Amino acid sequence: MIRLIGYFFGIGAFMVLGIAAAAAIYLGHVTKDLPDYEVLNSYAPPVTTRVHAGNGALMAEYARERRLYLPIQAIPDRVKAAFISAEDKNFYQHPGVDITGLARAIAVNLQNFGSGRRPVGASTITQQVAKNFLLTADQTIDRKVKEAILSFRIEQAYSKDRILELYLNEIFFGLNSYGIAGAALTYFDKSVTELTVAEAAYLAALPKGPANYHPFRKEAAAIERRDWVVDRMVENGYVTKSDGEEAKKQPLGVTLRRGGSHLFASEYFAEEVRRQIIQRYGDNALYEGGLSVRTSLDPRMQVEARRALQNALVSYDERRGFHGPMKAIEIGGDWGEPLGKLPALSDIPEWKLAVVLAVDDRGVDIGIQPEKDTAGKIGPDRVTGHIAAKAMQWAYRSSTGDRRSARSPEGVLGPGDVVYVEPTDVEGDYRLRQPPKVQGGLVAMDPQTGRVLAMAGGFSYGQSEFNRATQAMRQPGSSFKPFVYAAALDNGYTPASVILDAPFELVTGGQVWRPENYGGGSAGPSTLRLGIEKSRNLMTVRLANDMGMNLVAEYAERFGIYDKMLPVLAMSLGSGETTVLRMVSAYAVLANGGKQIKPSMIDRIQDRYGKTIFRHEERTCDNCNAAEWESQEEPVLTDNREQVLDPMTAYQITSMMEGVVTRGTAAGKIKLDRPVAGKTGTTNDEKDAWFVGYTPDLVAGLYLGFDDPAPLGRGATGGGLAAPVFNDFMQAALQGTRPVKFVVPEGMSLIPVNRKTGMAAGEGDPDTIIEAFKPGTGPADSFSVIGGADQYVPPEEILKASPQANEAINSGGSGLF
């Protein structure tokens, strides 16, 4: 018997050893290619890049996976409790694998075998970390064994808090949100610290299957699962029974966070910043790098820029007439359904889509596009309103459609027509609107730093994402002339130098080029000041011809208007193509006294760890980091920017452009409580209308024109169309700021001269102006005309100009040249 027992014992021992050997061989095979769990030390998941305005307000977020990494210390206990209760209640007790939980799951699955129910899992949070970070999602025995082994090793290498931190920042919650911080923002538009017990419980329910608990498509299942998690929190002692019951009474309360831009009116600005970051660092840095971008945007100024440009575009467009309805729909049944499906301009919330329900000579009855809930479903409410005939007079008095002869609303709109409307101050009353065909771009900049403070790239980003402030290449027209004159003033000419304003011909390649002044005519010999104030083309061409276009091209490139300018005379009149941003940057150099600036929309970029990787401010300060105050001198910023223009020249051209505003082509259009300089621009056939101008501390410029260049109409000049927009914007942008005067550089002489001849003004001369001269220069002693060699000037023109000119000729002066 003993021998038999020994025999069976030997067989048993042999089998155990065989099984152990087989297990060892299997485990050796499985573990030989296990991934290195130490990579968890350098975990750097894709993180959302966030773009902020100058005041810190969130502008936009960019990510392939919406995730914000949060350290475990920043996650509230109630949130951690929700996930532990839902996923792994013994998380803080087990060594990586929950043996009791595993046994329970096996028993339940055996009991449910053949019932068709989904098998119950027993993966711990540690096992999910091992699977999500180090393994594939294959449902195989090998993978489960590897997962268990790695879980034991991870538990030995890392603290429980570190493991939970990795888990909460990695898991997928649906709707492209990853990690608890991203999920809180996506589902509830709030930070993790603001989550209630009910909200935390719902988020904890999602990792099992986000699609199964969708907040709108599977709302009942979502609430049921949330309540289950709340019950587990109560059961595990994390929440009191009364608080748990209160949490289960709450609605799901999901408020989806909007995508794209989060700051009103900032879409064009944010999109330009996005392009610049990709150009600088690449796609992955933007969408996965977790950058923190601080821009130069001034939110208040941005709203005013958008408003001023939009108002101008709408006003011009309405004067051109009604384009017709946007669309036509059936209104026999529920008009709200087909109307609700139409896309509206999302970035112009004050405008609403509406369908015409009835029309007569007194006005139009309309139905307003219904609101949609957070799930995108069209709401049940139907709001109606009325457009009075007076509120749409512009449409039927200047209709450009087939109903040109319309004299009442009945001739313009019919039932089923879809149009845009805007509410008036009277409840239920609306005015007719239409997205304009004309477009434009506006930029505002700090001239001292080059920081772009506001940018409007068109009427509506929802209508067109093309940014006309930075992407549209347009002819600047006469707004380019100040740089021709700046080149002259920097090279021996003075504001009082006289140029011949008379017909000019240039023969090139068998072709005769005959530029003309706007409106025709000529004024004879005139000063540089008058040439820029009245925007004389003929004078500008003669001046450029006298200097040489190579010099003009050099200055245009120095100011950054063109990268390489063709040195032909037509370019002196602004026939080349550039952008609004480049023109505003060039004018900023004039405004700041000739210092080169680099236009920038980004002040600073930090990486995911807070390290600054880009800063626009390049000035240095050697003594700014003193440990304590020891009566030392105040630190001084070292301005290392290049001086691209003589400060005296910059003041001279500024003074001349002040004349543009007070008595030139923009006279009466600019009404500010401080000195302002600027220049109008009108291109051939009135295809574009420009105005660029500045005060000592703010530069702004804009153009209006069709995307496919076409005449704006006779009289549609920079002074008539663009200057009022500049004025409208600047009045709002500068409100509440202290007026500042342009600084006269030390050493300049202010001398009274005759406005027409540029010679020193005599006492009592009625046509006198104070002109700024550089040291060693002053009014001419004799009357001389630039450009007179190629054109005869009748003596009577000179004699009419001034008594001083008459005296100079009769006294044997040097005469004309």
C-alpha cells in the first residue's frame, strides 16, 4: 500500500514538475518580448494646443485628440472616487491583478454561459494602463497573460497615484475627447474641479463604451449607467446616501463645448495664428504638442474692427441693390423643419435665417429659423415676425434682380423665399439683410512693437475663410505714394520742393504711357506737400522719374511692402500687389520714427512643460533681474531694431499726411480728438478703395473691393469709401485713451512757407503753412521746378503761384529746371 502511495505520489510530482516546466517555458516565451514598462516615465501623450488673446481669454483649441494633461494632485477626490467605483473598487488594495474580482467574474460568466449576455470583465485600472500604453487590444490568452505580468511589474515600479494619473489622462471618452480634463470640457464645458458628483459619475461611466452611453442618442442608457456609478460610490463610502440620491435626480446636463474659435469675432485672427504655427513648427506640434500660445489680439478692438468693416460692406452692398433670396423652400406644412436644416452664418449671431410666409405692400410676414438643441435636433418652437416695408426699402427701390421695377415688398419677395433678417429694437420687427458680395480686410497694429491688435479678414468667416487682410494680394494704389515721397525726403528733397503737375508721357517698347490725375486736369508747379495731400499722380511719376525707380524700389523693399519690386514708373502709383498687413506694417515705420518692425500676431509660445520657445519681444534688458533695490538706475530696454528711415524724414512725411486728413483727399472724413496722419488709395477703375493711417500709438489700414476685382462705381474712392471706415474704427478703438501728439525730432526747423511755391512766406501771406525742415535745409531762395525740363511751363502759371515766385524770376534767379 505504501509502495502504491509512493507510486502515485511520484506520478503526481512528475506531473506537477511537468506542468511547472511547461508553465515556465510558456511564461519565458511570453515574457521574452514584453515591452519596457519604464517608458511610462516619459509619457507624453498628444495634448491640445490652446491659443489665448492678449488678455488671456481663450481664443481657440487645436487637437487630434482633445486632451489636457492634469497631474493627479489637480484631480478632485470625488472624480477619482467615481472612476475607482466604476472600474476598480479594490484599486488601492490589489497588487495589480484583483484575484477576488477575477474569481467573481469567472463565476458570473460561468453562470451566464449560454444566456447570450456579454461576459463580465475583471481588468483592474493597472491592467488597463498596461493594455492602453504597452499592448494591443487583441482578445487573446497571450495578451491577457502579458497584461497581468506587466501589471505586477508596474505596481512594483510606480505609486498608485501615478498609475491612476496615467489612466485618467489617457482613456477615451468619446466625441474625440481623451483624458478627464478634456472630457470635462467637451461634455460639460467646465474644468474638472467644477464637476458635480452626477457629472463625475457620468464621465466615469463612459470608458466602458462611449457610444453605448451617448448623451443624446442613448440618453436613457447613459442616465441608468450614471446612476449605477453613483450607487457604487455610495456603497464604497465615497458619497453619502442623501448626496447620492440627490445626484441621481439631476438631469444628464451635457453641454457640448463648441469647437474652433471660442472668442467672439476672432476667427480670422485665430486661423492666421494656426497657419503661422504650422509653418514654424509643423502639424504635429500644433495638434499634439500642447502648446500655449499668447497672441497680441485685443478682444475689444477686434470687435470694433469687425463691426466697422461689416457695417461698411453692408452699407455699400445695400446701395447696389438686392441680390435676391438665398433659397426657396416649401411652406405648405411645417416650415421650421426645412428652414432649420439650412446652414446660417454662425459667426454673425445677430442675423437670422427666415422664410417668407406672406407678403403685401405693407411688409413681409416671416418665420425665424428654429433653434437647435445640443444634440443638433430642431426645436419645437416656431417664432414668427414681420419686416415692415420701410425696413426693406433699400431692396425694392434699388433691386438689381429680375424685379428691377419693384416699388413695394411684393415685387421683391414671395412666399417660400429664404432671406437673412436682423431684429430691430421693436419686439417681433426685423429688417431685411443680405451677405454682401463686396469684401475687404482691416488690420490694426501697435506701431512701436508691430503687435497686431485686431484683424478683420472679410465680412464673415462663416461665409468665406479667405483672409483678405493677409492673403489677398491687391494693388495699394495711391496709398503707396508716401513711400515714394519718403525716399525723396530722405535723399535731398524737402516738403517744399516744387514738382510740375502737368501731362506726362513715357514711350517704352513702342507703347505710350500717359498717366493721369484722378478726375483729370493738372495744377502746374506744386510742392511735394500738395502732391501728397491731393494725391497727384503726375507729380508722383515725375518725382519718381527724377529720383530713379531703383531708389523707390529699394525703399519699398526696405519697408517690407514688396519682396522684390519691379523698378518701373507705374509702380510708383501703387500698381504692384501687396497685402493690408504689409501696408499697415510699412506705415507703422513712419509712425514710430523710422524703426523697422516685424509684424507679429504671436507674443509668446510655451511648450507643454511651460518652457518659452518663442518670444516676439527681441529687445534686451541687462539690468531687469536685480535681486533687490539698491538705489540703482532704472533698467533701460536696449532697442536693437534697425533704423530704416531718418526720424526727421518720418516726421516730415507724417506732417504731410496730416494734411491729407485736414485738407486733402480725406478732408472731412476723419474726425478724431487727436493728431492723425493717413493716405487714401484708389486703384484703376475704382476697383479697390484704400485708407491707411495712424496716430502716434495706433496704426490701422483697410481696403474694400470685390474678390474678383471689378469697378466699385464712379466716385468709389479711398476718401469716400475707406476713410469713413478707418474713422469709425479709430473712434471706437481710441475711446478712453489719452490723446498724444506726434513728436518733432530735435534739431528740426519749423518755418512758414507759401503752400503753392514752397518759398518762405512773407508777413501776411494768406496761403501759409508751417513746414518742417531738416538742419541745413529750408525754403528755396528761388523758384525752381522738378520735372520742368521735359515740359514747358507758361510763365503766367508761375506768376499766379505767388508774389515770391514773381520776385525770384525778376531778380534773375536760377529759373526753371
